[in-house]
Amino acid sequence: MAVTIDTDLTVVDYLRRNAREHGDDVALVEINPQRPENRHITWRDYDLIETTNDEPLRREITWSVFDEKANRFANLLLSRGVRRGDKVAILLYNCIEWLPIYFGVLKTGAIAVPLNFRYAADEISYCIDKADVNVLVFGPEFIGRLESVVGKVQPGRLLLYVGDDCPTWAEPYQELASLCSSIDPDVPISNEDDAAIYYSSGTTGFPKAILHQHQSLTQAAQMEQVHHGQTRGDVFLCIPPLYHTGAKFHWMGSLVSGGKAVLLRGVSPQFIFDTVSKERCTIVWLLVPWVQDILTAIERGELRLEDYHLDQWRLMHVGAQPVPKSLIQRWRKVFPRHDYDTNYGLSESTGPGCVHLGVQNVDHVGAIGVPGYRWECKIVDEKGIPVAPGEVGELCVRGPGLMKCYYGDPVATAEALVDGWLLTGDMARRDDDGFYWLVDRKKDVIITGGENLYPVQIEDFMSSYDAIQDVAVIGLPDERLGEVAAAIVELKPDYVGRVGEEEVLDFCQALPRYKRPRKIIFADVPRNATGKIEKPLLRRRYGASGLVDKENRS
């Protein structure tokens, strides 16, 4: 059944609508295959499916319970003096409490501040201070990190703990929320109100605090549904972390359609296929490393397609980082009936989708696509002048999902937002058909002997080599050429010990001479929780100290 798009609604309105019209339908399922054995579960007021120790923990809530939990948390915050414009940080692993807590914050008119669960204690403290956080909601996995900085984060702040055995310096979220009213507080909210602060991935230093209004969230939710046509019958599998704009706003297509979503805490190919099969998932968003792992497991016979119910799986889409064309070609050989889409975006543009390939454009695999729903794009030179088709320049985007500002940083805001356009920092080109092709991050360009090298192009080529599981190209200092390209190569397990530097360099002979990597380093390719290659880490690890200034300028 077609979904009607109403641009006057906020995401909070969509939740209310789903609770009213589809209240008994399952909204969220949590699957945790990695739970500790014999763990005693005492989560309150959630439907817990009893399992044996050999089965994953499974919890689910309906739309009406989802809305009720959001209302209870909103009323708890209001009872503690939280008001419009206050900041509530969320530091949780993916769990069934995450989204009701997030929507509870929004229902008060306060600003939600999701935090990266990989942050070290000093980064947590930095981000809390940067956003002027009033309340911190956290889970048991973070007690140790918070204990070391609790003296810094606690003064004047409410600390709410999600789980059993609440530490003495915090208060129990479940117990307190259960005592609050389940009636909607009905605080007036418009799309022009401030809604959330998201932090940039931090791949170029300490993360920036990105402030979005409710219209950004609404735009992301409606755009996702338009791009992928979710209906109430679709089941979305969400694996990436909810603190990130990508996971949350892909899920919001299910919010608009009223469909079910499954939160999976585990990324092994078997976990993914078990969940797709048992929950009858129809849409799966994957990161590049997980696609690689799945295909490798299938090729090695560790996953047998006939062991799973996969006929309902209709769409696989990939985002958060450049996607090698060869990887999708491999996928389509295994899953020829799947629709495929890739999404480009930034936290500053409410995550993925300001540019998207579109399922109808599979013949353009390799491109990041065309402007997304209600978005505009252009490519400019260093003076801000649009370049001709085919020429490389900086990609700029404009649309209703743009950030309001970098919170507390007017200088950085002025550098990034120019005449209503966001300068993305990504180098791209537009072909004659109007499709945009990502060339590389502006900061990652390697200048060797006066020539610009774009690592993504080299990585895309090298990824087509059968022996390579993952690859990252960085610039290393060179006295003669300034910089030379070095490739960090992660081999597939079956090729370790069989393929060496000579074989890889021989494969690279098909590249123009100036694009060929001068050094091959066999090692794991580190990626962050959203799949992006951690190039600053690689530069530090392999001595590219001359590039530090370039990173800090971005």
C-alpha cells in the first residue's frame, strides 16, 4: 500500500500516528546473539521471548508500547526540570530502549545528543561539555569509562542508568520511568525547533557538534521512504550503531511506513543470515566490510544459501563509505534478484541520501548517484565557481536536511555553509548523464610530483583483485616527489602466505604509472563503527607525519 507523505508532520507525529493506527503491530525487535550465558534479564514492561542459552536473546515492542515508553521518559525528564533547548545525551549500545529514549527527549522539546559508544573517557567528557549536556543516559558497558570522569560530568547533570545494578552515582532509568505517566506530555513542537546534536565521525580530529532542527529529521525520514518504498509489510534489519545518522535515518523509513525493524547486535555473516531468515527481513543496510565478509563466507562454503529463508529479501543497500564497483558485481552474481542502492551523505546533511544511486540505476554502479529527494547538488572549484561536467571539484549540497550550524563554533559554520550550500569536503565529478562520482576526500588527496592522486580510485581498482579483502591507500612522505601512494592490503584468508608484494604490484601494472602504489603493506585495514577507513590512524601508524596539518585544516 502506498505511503502518503505529509511534510507538515514531525517524526514525533509519525510515532503518535503509528501508536494510534497500528498500535498492536510490532515496531522494534532486538536480537542479541552475543549475550552472556545465564544472564538474568529483568527488563521491565517489554515482551521478552524466553530462549535457551543456545539461542539469542530476543525482545520486541509494539508501536503502542514504543510510544508509551517515550511518553514515560519525556514525563520523567519534565519532572526533573528538563525544558525546551536542554540537552540530553544518549550513550548506549543498540538496544530496544534506545529509540524510545530518543523520542522521549524529542517529546519534551529538548535536544537529543547521541554519543559514539567507542568514545574513550576523555572524548565522552569533551562531547558532553561541547554540547552543554544537562542529562546523560548510559548503559552498563560505560560504567568504567564514566567512573574515571564522573567528577567532571556529574556537577549539575542528571545521570540515568539503563540496566540492572545501578551505580551509586547515577539513578535507575527503568525504575524512575515506570513511575511516570504514560500520557503524552503534548509539548508543542515544530519543524523549525532544534532537535538533535550529532557528532562528526572524528576521523579528522576531535568531532564537531552538528545541530539539526526537526525539519532535518522529518526530511530524512520521508526521503528514506521515498527512495526505498517501504510499506508496513517491510522488515528493516538495522545493524550499524543508532548513535550514527546513517542507521537512525535509514530506520526512519520504517517509522514513516509503520513497518517493523530489527536491531541486531552482532555482525558475523551467520548472525546476519540467521536474523534475515527468522525475522523475514526484506531490507538490509550493510557496510562494505560486512558485504566482504558475507561474500567470503559464501565463497568458502561457510554459509549455504539453501539453509536460510531469503526469498523475501528484496533490497540490499550500502553506504557510509565508497563502495567498490567490483564488490557489487560479486554480490549481484550471488543475489541477482536483489534491488541494490547506495547512499552518500554526511552528518551535516542528516546522514545518507542527499545523493543516492536509486534502485532503477543499477547500470550506473560505481557512481554515488543523483540528488536525493528534495536535494540539490553542484561541483565547484577552489573559488566556488561551478565546474564543467567531467571536471573534478568539491561537491556541495543544499536541501531541507542541512544542519543549522556547528554548535558553539561560528567560524567552522561559516566555512562549511556558504550561501545556503554545504561544502562537503569531498572531491567529485558529474558525468554527462547527471550522475555524481565520488573521487575522494579533499583532505585525502595525495600530491605526488605535482600530480593529484585520489586514493578512492586506486582502492576501487585494487579491490577487484581476487586476493584482496580490503585495501586503504594513504600518502607517505617522499623527499623527491613530496608524497607517494602506499597501499595497506588486507588479504582474504585463503590467500595469506600465497600472495605477496610482487603479485600485488604486478596486478597494479594496469594502472597509469603515476597512480601505482609505491609501497605495499600487508595488515588489517581499520574501520570505525560506521565502516569508514580510519586513515588518520594509518598515517600515524606508518609515519605519514607530514600530513597532520592537512588533516587539521579540514
